[in-house]
Amino acid sequence: MTPTTRSLISPRELAEAIGVSESSIKRWADDGAVRAVRTSGGHRRIPIEDAVHFIRSSGQKVCRPEILGIDDAMPFTDALPAHGEEGDLLYRLLVEGSESGTRGFLVSLFLSGWTPAQIIDGPLSEAMVRVGELWKIDPSAIYVEHRATDISVQALSRIRSLIRIPLASARRAVGGAPSGDPYIIPSLGASLVLGSLGIRATNLGPETPVETLRHAIAELGPQIVWISAGVAAEPVKLRDEIVQLADEAAARECSVIVGGRMAQMLALPTRPNLYAGRSMAELEAFARGLVANGGHRVSDS
Ligand code: B12
């Protein structure tokens, strides 16, 4: 089995990946700092997601990412850009069309402790804003926008594959972008942010009518619904639909958070379970608050 296809590693492999002794890893596993399972022969094995969780939470540096099956991150082991220059590097990787470079770079940021919200609000947004200016200079460069979106989706999905799978009993969230909104990254990003908090997040993606969210609420019973509104052809209609959705969701102890470039334009009215956020950091804070308060959002007052 090659390192890229397996999901369990031995204490020795984790030790080599982060440059510590095997006995340290075994001790941390026995202390519970690293979650490990036992084989039928009694040997400790560490799921990759748990190895990644340990690396991020303990601030360990990965010196051999290929052992974790994250070969794309190898060029960035000792070569992360200076703080503040991440967006610039990402922009160059996206414009070049570098899939492995983008994946490796964003996964390296994640391994080094960046949260998905920090990655999306920071370098990814910064780079995409610049990508969005290219068509004004050269309309034929519109393909670069499409390609940059696909490459970003691949990188965010890779990060998601390194996050612990939430328990079946975990809180649930569901969301998407409304009808007429083609934007893939924001809603995918929201699901990644929520997934990184241990929430079972179901991303319905772009072009999701509010009516479809209503069905999903009934079927899945989420505590959180997110709506990423990047485009709103009929803002008043969308606002009314969202308010109605929030009112129905309230009866199910479910809160609705709306974000995206158009969110502020919707001028949402005040409801106890309806919230407008500007960033993934705000989504993260909102979800943390909700989880900490047993599913009910603490009022802003
Ligand atoms: C990629 C892209 C496209 C792709 C989309 C591919 C796809 N399927 O996803 C394509 C090529 C299809 C496209 C089409 C168009 N696009 Co376009 N596009 C972009 C681009 C470059 C990136 C968008 C993106 O994914 N951003 C990444 C995400 C993470 O960022 P975000 O949406 O800003 O989200 C942040 C916050 O809003 C918030 N957030 C988002 N969702 C949520 C949800 C919750 C719950 C919370 C709390 C927060 C939150 O957090 C995020 C991170 O901070 C932007 C540039 C830009 N400045 O945004 C232009 C941009 C949005 N597009 C623009 C335009 C004009 C168009 C087109 C009209 C023409 C064109 N340029 O091709 C069409 C119209 C499409 C339509 N049907 O309406 C303009 C919009 C200008 C305006 N004033 O509205 C922009 C700003 C580019 C520009 N500078 O001109 N586009």
C-alpha cells in the first residue's frame, strides 16, 4: 500500500514525519495526546486525521509530509512565505494553474496551524480578488477564473479530507448558495469551516433554492443553516424567502446565518435565530457560540 492510499500510520512513521523519537509518540498516544487505535496484534496505529489534529494542536513542524501521504506539501516544508505574503504566492500559483502547488501550499498552511477560516478569509480571498481583476485587462483570461476556482476547490477538498470525520451524533449544518448564484468556493468554504469544528456540514453548493434548504432542514434536522449570497438578482424576494425560512427553522431550534458579497445588501430584519456575517471568521465564531450554548444562539444584546 502506498502512503497516499492508506489512512493509518505507525508511531514510528509519525515520529519520522515530525522529527521526534518513536518513544515520544508512543508516550503521547498512551497519554491520549495522540489518538491511536490498536491492531488485532496490539500495535498502535494512528489515523492520518488524528496525526494531523495532533500536529496542528501541538504546533509540531512536519519535516516529511510524504509520510503522511501529503506529497504536495514537500516543496513548502521549509519554504512558507513571510507572514503577509501568502496571498501573493497563492495568486501566482493560481494564475500559473498549479494544482499541486496550490494544494501543497494551502495544506501546508493548515498543517502549520492556520484554520480554514483564516485561509479562506486571508490568502484565498486576497488571491481571488486579484484573479477577478484579470478579465478587465484581458477578457480571454476568464478561463483563468474558472481554472482558479477548480484548483481552489481541489485544495479545500484536500484539507477537508485531513479533518476528523464528525461523529454521527455531532451537530449538523446544511447550506448552499441561492438560485442564480454560481459561486462554488464560498459555500464549500463554509462547510469546511464548520467541519473543522466537528460539525457534520452538508454543502448543497451553488444554485440551491431556499425551498430546497427547507426540505433539507426537514430531512436532516440541522442546528445551523448557512446561506452564501454572492449574487442576488431579486434581493427583496431572497430576503423574504430567507426570513420565512428562519421563522420556520426557529420552531426546529435551528439558526440561519447569511453571508457572502450580497449579504449586507439584503438588509435582513432582526430575528432571534437569523444572523448576517461578513467572513468565515464570523461564521466560525457563530458556530462555536451555538455549539457552546447547546444549540441556541446567545442574543447579541
Ligand atoms: C471565480 C469568479 C467567477 C467565476 C465563478 C466560478 C464558480 N462556479 O464558482 C465565474 C467565471 C463563473 C464568474 C462569473 C461572473 N462574475 Co465573477 N468572480 C469570481 C471571483 C474571481 C472569485 C469569487 C470567489 O469564489 N471568491 C472567493 C470567496 C471565498 O470569497 P467571497 O465570495 O468574497 O466570500 C467571502 C465573504 O463574502 C464571506 N462569505 C462568503 N460566503 C459566506 C457565507 C456565510 C454564512 C458567511 C458568514 C460568510 C460568507 O467569507 C468569504 C471569505 O472572506 C470574484 C472576485 C471577487 N472579488 O470576489 C469575481 C466577481 C465576484 N465576479 C464578478 C463579475 C462581474 C462576474 C460576471 C458578471 C462576469 C465575469 N467577470 O465573468 C459573471 C456573473 C456570474 C453570475 N451568474 O452572476 C465581479 C462582481 C462585481 C460586482 N460588483 O458584483 C467580481 C467581484 C470580479 C470583479 N472584480 O469584477 N465569476
